[in-house]
Amino acid sequence: MSMRVYVSRDAGAVAVGADEVALALEQAAAKHGVAVEIVRTGSRGMYWLEPLVEVATPQGRIAFGPVTAPDLPSLLDALARNTPHLLRLGATDEIPWLKRQTRLTFARCGVIDPRSLDDYSAHGGYKGLARALSLGSDAVLTEVTASGLRGRGGAGFPTGIKWKTVAQAKADRKFIVCNADEGDSGTFADRMIMEGDPFLVIEGMTIAGLTVGATKGYIYIRSEYPHAVEAMNAAIVAARRGGYLGDKIGGSKQTFDLEVRVGAGAYVCGEETSLLESLEGRRGIVRAKPPLPAHHGLFGKPTVINNVLSFAAIPFILSEGARAYADFGMGRSRGTMPIQLAGNIRYGGLFETAFGVTLGELVDDIGGGTFTGRPVRAVQVGGPLGAYFPRALFDTPFDYEAFAARDGLIGHGGIVVFDDSVDMRRQARFAMEFCAVESCGKCTPCRIGSTRGVETIEKIMRGERAQENIALVEDLCNTMKFGSLCALGGFTPYPVLSALKHFREDFAPIPTTLQAAE
């Protein structure tokens, strides 16, 4: 008996024992006299089922999970005898949570061997680059613009406009920079794609480079992502060896190469100009704009800076056409969004779907409510700088404009769920403290405003002149929102003001005498 078995090497799976499962599988197979080929993939994104083990059969892959090392002997025995097993989930592609997704960007993640260029190519890889080479720069810009793709890093700026600006800039050198400094709480999509489908990011960046006239690109990855760093470096070596990086890319006369740079753990380096400062070897502090990086970016040259997911969406757009991508979504939010469900949630993981699904569907239906079983009280969307939404706003469609209309932002697509035990005063304080700790210190509203914000919220928590101090916090937020140089100070008011607006009772409790009277 021989079999091919797939076990994730994704950091999230490894954290719950995937490496131990792979080793135990190898040992159990040897003991049972079974020839087994173990393929280490990325994750399918269903983290509550990790470590997930998939077995190749003539009918497709069959999933088992979550699997622990002691489960392997009985699992192999069940496979050998073709008998049921308690951990059997059925055909992987038929698992309801996975089947209801629209996977464009993450179609290969968890499916292929992320170290194999041949596997990537066999699953449609580099079709987008081949078409880009045949179309030429102007036509590629038209395709990217027509797709409606907007930056997936949080700002939502139209990708086609950014690329066109750099393409039209006159300079002796241009650069492509991938912002992989994924620091928002509850987000892991960048890490997942870099670990599970790294050639996709390389292909997207290569298309960008050839389109705007850049010959060098950098992938800036946070130091907390060692697995992603390893995966990207291995893929770059393989792509270079396969003729997809360096000179004469894909048999053309074009040149483009990539290099990984590792950040030192500063959240503010997720802001594009701070990232550029860090890449240039300086302390990561915000640059005043203008000039924009598209005109004066890395080493003073025109630079395209996009998020991992933005570059990862490009190969599909080029291989299948702009219309195929734009057909998904709603309004000005086109395509799909890899949404990350985290926090106090039953089914945590990555769910890729077209824009337009409501927040309530994501939390209650897809996410299954809270892990604790208690009622959902608040949901923070968009990372530590995102607004807190109460259940009354769960009808909000997941869409850039819909969230902005309700003083929120979708950011990088992270959703963190809290049950009814949460203290929203503490969450507001955390937002200010986070800003104070992570501030680069360049501008006064962010550096001083956040520190004063922590102090003032602490006074509210102690019951000191609550109403006056609430007014002071609101004034601080106004100053930070309109006076900060970048989004760190400018967006910190979102969680604070939303907590004050939707959960006011936590900040100004009803006096004991009134409670007794009621």
C-alpha cells in the first residue's frame, strides 16, 4: 500500500502540532509497512481543524482533522481497511466552510507544495505573466485599472492609478516594494499566502515591475514571520533558477529581480514611507507627503508600494481578464477579499469571498458566533486602529464605502470578535496605549495625544469627572485624526470614538442610587 498525504507547514498549523503529526505519520507508516509521500503544503485557512491531514484518493483528497500524533496509527489502519474514522471530514473541497468561498487569490493555498515551481505552474501559475508579456505595459495598465482592484493593505487606493503614475514617471531607475509588514491584530492573510503560495506574490510583483519599468523589487517582511521569510527566499531562488527572475524573464528581453528584507518589529513600518526609511537603513519614521512614493520613493526613485494581497491578486486579473475579476464584489469594491476571522470566535480562519457579505453573516453564520458561547457584544474590523461595531450595525456590507459611511474601515480584512464580558473602556485605553507605544514620535498629535489619551481614559475608569474627561478624549481624538502625519495617529480615534459612541454605558455607568430606584 502506498499513499500521498498532505500536511500543512503553515506557521498556524505548526503552532498546534503539524510538524509532530508529519513525523508521527512517517514513523507510523514505516511501522505499518506503508509507503507514504508526505507533501507539506500551506494551510486551507480552517484553523480550528488544524493540524489538517489530507489523503489523496482516486475520488480526490479526503480530509481528517484536527489530527494529533497519537491518532496516526488508527488513522492509517482505517485507511488500509477502508473503514470509518472519527476524524474523517470527507472530501476536502466539499467541507461547507471551504465550499462556500470564492477563492481567487487563495485558490492554490493548501493545495500545492509551496516549494515547488513545477507544482505552481501545473496549477495555472505564470499564466498571468505570460499574458502580461504578450500585452505590453499600456494594455496591462488598462487591465489592472479595469479590474477595479484597490489596495488590500487598508487604504483602498486604486492599484491601476498608482501603477500608471509610476509608469509615467521619468527616472533612470524604478522600484517595486511589497509591504509584508502585517502587524494588525487578527490578520494573517499575508503570512498565509507567503507561506502557502509564495510564487503568486513573486509573479504579481514581476508583472508590476515589467509594467512600470522597474528592474528591482523588495519584499519587506516583519521579523515575527520567520516561516514566511524562509518560504519567500526559497521561492525566489527557485523562480530565478526557473527563468522567472533575473535576466530574460519568461524567455523575454525583460529583467526583474527580487530580494527579501526583514523588518525589526515596528508597527509604524507598515506605513509606506516609514517602510521606505527602514529599507534604506534608517530608523522607521514617517515622511511628510508630498512628494508621494510614486514620484519620490525608495532611494528617491519612483516606487510602486503595494500590499501582499494586492500583488497576489494580479496574476488572476491578467490570466483571466479584468472582467472576470470585476464581476465579483459591489460598488467600488471589486473582486474578492480574504477576510480573517479571529478573537473569541468558534470557527477562526481565512474566508475569501466577494465584497458585499454582511458583517452579521461573517460573525454569526460563517464564524459560528463566539467560542465561549456567550453573546457577541463587539466586533473590531480593520486591526487595532479599526472601529468597534455593535450588533446593531451587523447589517453593514463588507465594502469600503459601506464601512466608511458608518465611521469604520475594513483595513486589511481582519475581524476580531468579543463577547459580552468585554470592558470597552479597557479597549479604548488599549487603542491609545498601542498608539503611544508604536508611535515613531515624529508628530506631536500622535506622540503626545496618545499618551494624554491613556491618562485621561484611566481617569474615566477611576470615576474622576467622567463627563469632562470624556469630552477631553473626544477633543484629543479630533486633534489626532486631523493633525497626525500618518494613519497610526489619524486612525487611532476610530476604536476610541466608536467605543464611546456605541458602548457609552461602559464609560459613564448609571449611579448606584438610580440603579436601586429602577
